[in-house]
Amino acid sequence: MKLKVIIHEAEEGGYWAEVPSIPGCVTQGDTFDELLSNFYEVVEGCLAVDMENFIVTEKDRVMEIAV
């Protein structure tokens, strides 16, 4: 999966980034490397789904796919 990310220089120093295709998916870092490290974690968190909130019956299938 490829995502477009907008990286901003923060006024107080450091960087912050947002993913326009995932509303609310933002992160920050004091350095560019820290920003990238944080970015992978925040995207994973934004895309994660808590399966406990869904009712799955014996006829249903749960799959993970890579896009």
C-alpha cells in the first residue's frame, strides 16, 4: 500500500505529518527520522480494527489482505 503524506516543519521546531486519505491520522517528531518512526506506528494504529466490536458467526470469514 502506498500513502501520500504531507510533512510540515513545525513552528516550534521538528516536524509533523498528516495522511489526507485517513482523517485524523497525524504524528510528529523532533527529527525527521523520529517522525518517520512515529509515522509507521500511527498509520498502523489508524488502520487497525478491534475485532471485539464485531459479531462473527460460524458462516463468516475473517481475512487479512495486503493492498
